[in-house]
Amino acid sequence: MATGLPHVWAAGDCVITHHRLLGVTYLPLGTTAHKQGRVAGENALGGHARYAGSLGTQVVKVFGLVAARTGLREHEARAAGHTPASTTATPDDHKAYYPGAKPITIRLTGDVPTGRLLGAQLIGPLGTETAKRVDTYATALFHSMTVEGISGLDLSYTPPLGSPWDAVQIASQSWVRDQSRWPPSSRS
């Protein structure tokens, strides 16, 4: 967060930032600003903190819906040099036999040759924990996980709140299944 001036640090909306998938970009988000501010403050006091980078994770409530995203959408991934493919799935937020189950629409983008997760967009009714589910994908992105690797995560389960395979895992399994249908020649 150091500037070109000695003993001057900057953070937030007035700086360009490091995006973990895109490199240097402008990304004015509150979470980014807070993290950068902490790094700048620590370094202004003589510390040696580093900003780990952003993934553009965002969430918004619009009336009775929650929309969220993290990482790259397919066109952004393609522009960044990846070979992306996206899949959309609509799993329920918890077991359907338990009253009140509601669908969450999840669109995943992954890199076809490597299987690496590149991004996720979610939309669901308020109360479906859409914001926390995007955080699962953000964590997977932060650690460069594959889409298939998400199925192995040990996520919580109880019928009124989830499923043995959480919605994030069901969507990930859909992406893997869709990519296995591609002929090998189209993967290059």
C-alpha cells in the first residue's frame, strides 16, 4: 500500500489493487478498502504487512432476493487468457422434504484444461444463505481449488439448513459433469 512518496500509504477507492485472477485492476469495494487500510496502517507504523489481493466478492440484497458473485464471469475469464466454461444449476438451499426449501441459482465458471474454479454468481431468496455460500466459493478461489475439489469440502449439514451435498457442491458437480460430456478435442 506504499505510494511513490516516502512514508505515504494509500488504500481503498483511491488506489488500483491486486486481483488474484486478473493482476492489477481498479476495484472499489468496501471489503477491499478495509483490508488495504489495515495493511497501510500497519505499514505506516513500521510493519511489513502485505495485501493478499481481491477476488471481487460482492453481495447485494434487492427486495426479497440476494445476488452475489466472486471471481470472474466467463467473458472476463476468456479476456484474461483462460479457456472457460460455465454451468448453471439450481439446487435447493436445504433438503426438499423439510418445509420451506427454496432454490438458489448458481452459475460456475471454471477453466476447462485445468478444472480450476474461476468464478461464481448466485441468486436466491433472502434466507437461503446465498451470501455465505458465495464465501465458500471465494475461499476456494483464494486457494486456487478446482471445481471438482469443492465436492470434497467438509461442509455442515442438517435438513432444515442444508443437504449432505450443499448447494455449492451440487453446482460444482454439475460443472464437472457438463465438462465430462465435451469431446476431448474441444478441450484444447
